Amino acid sequence: MDRRDNRSAFIFAPQAGAQLGSLLKINYDCMPAWARIPAQLLLPLKFKTGTVIAAGRRPTPFTGVEIDLLFGPAW
């Protein structure tokens, strides 16, 4: 929802992105421990770009970074 100027409007925001860990097919189990911890924090980053399209407004480009963290059982 776009809520500028005290009115609400629906938006459409198509986006495309890439995740480095998946593109490079990196296996964390084969890494030494000193490299594994920083790699597990940096490689899940997703870089994305897109456009926000709202009725009555010019399309606005954006870029962003997301990170997906998975906390699972330690067994």
C-alpha cells in the first residue's frame, strides 16, 4: 500500500535478484571453521533490484539487500 498524501493506493513491485551462496554452489561443510562462520553470514545475502509502480505516480526504482537466517536443531 502506498500511503502518501493521506490517501491509500495499491502498488505493484516486480523485482529480480541473486543470492551469492546459491550461484557459487558453496558447501559450508568443506570449509575450515575460521572461514565457515563469516561465510554463513555473508553468503545468504540476497541482492535485488526492482521498480515500485503505483497508480498516478511515476515508477520508482529501488535496490535492496535481504538475509535469510535459518535456526535449526544442532544435531
